[in-house]
Amino acid sequence: MRTLIIPGWRNSGPGHWQTLWEQQLPDASRVQQDDWATPTRRAWVGAVSQAVLARPDPVLLVAHSLGCIVVSHLPAAVQARVQGALLVAPADPERRAVLQDFAPVPYQRLPFASIVVASTNDPYCPARLAGAYARSWGSALVKLPDAGHINVASGFGHWPEGLELLRSLATAPRAAIAAGQAQAA
């Protein structure tokens, strides 16, 4: 299954788990943005939408930070082509002026399997808000104690536990997960 890496604001540099996974997974590619420093919702959502629709088969999304918020903004026709999404350390776009274009964040159920991974001390998104995102998106929530922004600065390199979460999404039947999410609500 094709895996699309969706970095957050300023991209994911060398040593970041997204970069390492992109190098390790034979089917992975990074969605490139024209402007990593001053993102706009229209451009970023457009780039991810194009990447998803360019694939003939369903894709897995691996988003970090602002990339998680981009996934929540994808149009329904694009979301229909997604098998699942690993949404790690979602951002709060209202905390930084440069990210304001991504607010408000959609609080609606995603039509595919998803897992939100959040830290109890993320400086860019309080754990309570990450939990609210997970509930509204219909995502499973994995809380990591004191893991910062789940990036290189927080000590996350290869991150094999995250890769296992991704693999669980790849093997889960889309219809079964959607039914399970509906029951959990």
C-alpha cells in the first residue's frame, strides 16, 4: 500500500522519524509543499489532495503536527481514497499567527481508520485538545507521557512503536474500522 508522508510546518528534517520512514519504506513518498515557512490551507490541502488522487489505489497517510490538521481539511472525495491515517502530535493552529489560516480545525468524523498519537507535554498542542481532536475525528488515541512534540528535539528518531501503529492501519479493513468507530461514538 502506498504511504504518503505529510510533514508539518517547516517540514521534517534529517533524523526525524518521518524522514527515516520515507527512506525505509519502499512505498513511501513525502508530499512536498511550495512554501514550508508560510503555509496556506489552500496550497497545503491542494498538494496533499493531488498526491492522494494521483494513486490508483487507497493510501495510508502519515501526518505530523500541522500535517494532521491538513488531513482533517481534506475534501470528502479525497478522504474516500484513504485507507487510514497516523496523526502524530497534531498542532493547534490558533497558537501561532503563521498557522491561523488552518483554523478553525474541522471537528467531524473521518471516514477512514485513524490513530492520533499525542504527548502529555506537547508545547504546540495541549493533550486535552489532542484528545478532543481524536474524539471528534473518530480516531483511536495513544498518549505518550512527556514525549514533547514527538520529533527529533524530543528524542524521536526511527520510532519503531509508531511504525507498528502504521502497520496496524495497513492491515485493518476500512469498513470494519469505520463500523467500530461508529460504535465507539
